Amino acid sequence: MPGAAVVGTGFGCRVHVPALRNAGFTVHALVGRDGARTKRRAERLGVANACSSLTDALALEGVDAVTIATPPDTHATLAIEACAAGRHVVCEKPFALDASEAEAMLAAAEAAGVTHLVGHEFRWAPDRALVARAIADGAIGEPRTFSLVSYVPLVADPAAPVPEWWFDGSRGGGWLGASGSHVIDQVRTWMGEIASVSAALPTVSARTGSAEDSFVVHLTTRSGARGVLQQTAASWSPGVIGLTVVAGTDGTIEVTTDGVFCSDRSGRRELAVPADLALPAPPSLSEDPRERYTHLELGPYIRLAEALRAGVEGRSVDSPVPLPTFVDGVAEMRVMDAIRRSAAADGAVTTVSG
């Protein structure tokens, strides 16, 4: 069995460790800054080694791959160290602090010739993968406009516990990186590269901090489609309220809690999820607030971990979705950089570099 080290004791413990094990890895080490906490969590998960640095974990026998689930301001240093040591890497999103860091990470991975993946596991989420396939197959003709809107009850109360870096802009915190990075990847996989943006990064909650809890982005793709990405993590609603719709020349596709639907001249029909897009059965819902999204995250992350294992073993990956690599991480950061420049310029239309 290939071996892995997981860097990060939050999301790394909750999702990376079980996903890697489901994909056939032995998790040899857990790496964290707080030695006592890392040791407790390693023991709870049955991980043999609790390490205080990635360097220590890389010295262990059998570590073929490294997964990184730490604050964004640490990603570049850790990923470059892992690549320089010849290890295959999965790095969480937001990928880096900016496009310059992201480009250095990609260069390191390419120079080392290792498998490099970004934590955009939701490419394998059946609804997203189904929409991507339907658009590519011409189900709605040429996409012209779209809306991806979510109101999320996560941090409306300033007293809600969150990791210390979440609202520290200097460390890569903010809802744009936490959730917007996934939505940017969603648009890119559905409709291609993003050409320009006009954006605002408001704070809706009463919390103080240097990073936003919401974003509103109007964007234009290189193909000419125009749409809106809007989210807040500071909704007081009891559940997530959302709207996901793409309208094209020949039809409209929508994602609801009941499924994916396509409407055209012949009416409205639900799109069935084909067998190749099915995921492993999710874990049971938990009352632990730290586990509120695990049932949505783990299945797709197993697929990402399976892609990592194929890379470790030198096998080609038969994936129904494009693998999210460090190339995508660079593209993601270029869009996020443009959004931040636009927001700083009161929503001025800003071209995405590259």
C-alpha cells in the first residue's frame, strides 16, 4: 500500500485521513503545530506518527505522498518542500496567497515530475459533474448567462467558533478563498476560462476582521457568457438557500435539492446520474457541528485520493472529470487576484491575467 503524511489537524483529520484510507493509502504521519493536540488526534485516528514538521514526516519510511490542509499562507512553503523531496502532493484550496506563489508551486511540482492535485473534490460531486457533462454535450446549446447564489448560515453570529485564520486577510482568510475558490472552479469546469470580473467583498456579519464573509462577483468568460457569483456565510437562515442556473441558446439547466433539471422546447426533465459519476456511500449525518459537511465532502475526496494513488503508482487515471492540478490552482489564484483588485477599485471591471 502507498503511504501518506497529512499536514493539518482540522480538515486533514476529518476528511483527508479517511479519504486516503478509503483509497488504499496507509497514513503514516499527522503533522501539526501543536504537539499535544497532534498527538491526541493521531492516537484517536490510529496514525502511528505525530510530527511537528513536514521535514520530520518526510524522513519516515514509506511516505510517498503528502496532503496539505493548513492555512493558505503556509501552502507554498509546504508544497514546495514536498515536491523538492520527490513526494506527490495534494494541496487544499485556496491554493496560495496569490498567483505569484501559485506559479512557484506549479514550477516546483513540474520540476520534480510529481503528481500535483488541488483540493477541488467537488468536481466529482454528482450534480456538478452532471452539469459539466450536460453543457459539454450541448444540452443547452451555447451557455449565455448563469447565476450561482448561496446564503449559508455559518458565521452570522460573531461568536460562532471558526479557525483563527479564517478572517485574517494576511493569512489568506475570507469567504472568497474558503468557498469562492470552489465556485470559481465550478465556473471554469462548466464554461471555460474567466476573462474579466467586477466584484465586491462585503462583510455582512457584525464580526470584526480583515477579511470578508461574503462576495458578489459579475464575471465574463472567454466564450462571452456572463453571470453572477454571490455568497454570504453570514445568513441567519436555518439552512442553505441557493440558486444554481445556467441558461443557454437551446435550454436551461438548474440544480436543486431534488436533482439536476434541464428545460428546453420539449419541457423540463430530470437528468439521471450515470454509473460512472456515482460516489461511495456517504457517512451518516452527525450532530457534531464540526462534521456538518463531512457527508458531502468525503465521497468526492475519496475520488481525489484515488487519483493521487494512481499518480503514486504511475498509473493513468480513468476519471470521469478533469483532474484538478496545480495548473488549475494557478488559474484559480489569477481569478481571485482579479476579484480582489476589482473590489479594491470599487468594482471596476478587471481583466484576469494569463
